[in-house]
Amino acid sequence: MELFSGLLSALGLSGAAGLNAYIPLLIVGLMNRLGYMDLNGPFDILSNPYFMVLVGLLAALDFVGDKIPGVDHALHVAGSVINTGAGAVLAASQMGVADVPPAVSAVLGLLVAGGVHATRTAVRPVATATTAGLGNPVVSAAEDAGSLTLSVLAVFMPVLAVLGLLGLGVLALSLYSKVKGRRQRI
């Protein structure tokens, strides 16, 4: 059961990192500090107060910058590395406790976070173009809320986190189909 729970938690956290790299890192660090989660080394650095302050500062900068058209694009380009890396670290931190080699779980996390981030990056220009950038703060806030929700669910109810991740995938496919259909008609 620990393996299954670890796998689901790893998937949920890496998916959350695909939306926002900093929120799940902070959640995992905080949960470890509060004793709700037990991270093995070297992943226990996520709960180091200095690391958490640094991630918190980066989160604040990302939170503001992601609401600004143009700046959000630069952050998404950087996020190709940052978000996928965070997803790999978070997945490895969860699967290491379940006797799955961290390298295997890191690759899984990299793929999930990368897929979510790639989808997010593909959707944002559509929101920018269709709303002249006015919709960016709303989309960004929804991404942040989704990352927070997935992160908390991944820690306390991993099954719901994975179901939420699947729901986001279905929503992204639906939006993609609608946009593709409109482009074909033009």
C-alpha cells in the first residue's frame, strides 16, 4: 500500500509542479517540518528554513511575474527546466520511501511535470491572444490554485490528486479541440 500511495503522491506533486514549481516545494517542505511527512535525505533539504525562504521569494516573484503578458512567456520558457526539475525532485522525494529507486521516480516526475508544463505553456498564448492579455492574471491565478489544490491533495489524499490531474488533462484536451476546431473554420 505504501508503494501505491507513494506513486499517487509522486504523480500529484509532480503534476502540481508542472503548474507552479514553487507551491508544491513549499507544501512538501512545510509538511515535513510539521511532521505530516517524512522525507529521507537528501530530500529533507526541502524543509530547511533557508531553502524554504529562498523558494518563497522565488514563488512571490513568479506569482507577480506570471500575471504580466510577456513576462509570463519568459517565465514559462525558464519553467521548462525549473518546473520539470521540481517535478522530478518531488516525485523522487515521495517514491524513495517506497523502495522505488529515486532515479526511476525522478524520470516519472520529470515526464508528468513536463507534460503539464508543456500543456500550460501551449494554452497561455491562446488566452493572451483571445483576451489581449487581460485574461492572463485569471489563467495564472487558476494555475496557482490548481497547483495548491493538487499539492495538498497529493499529501493527504493522493487518489484525489491523481483524479484531479486526470481532470486537468481532460480539460486541456477539450480546450485544445475547441481551439483547433475554430482554427480550421477560419
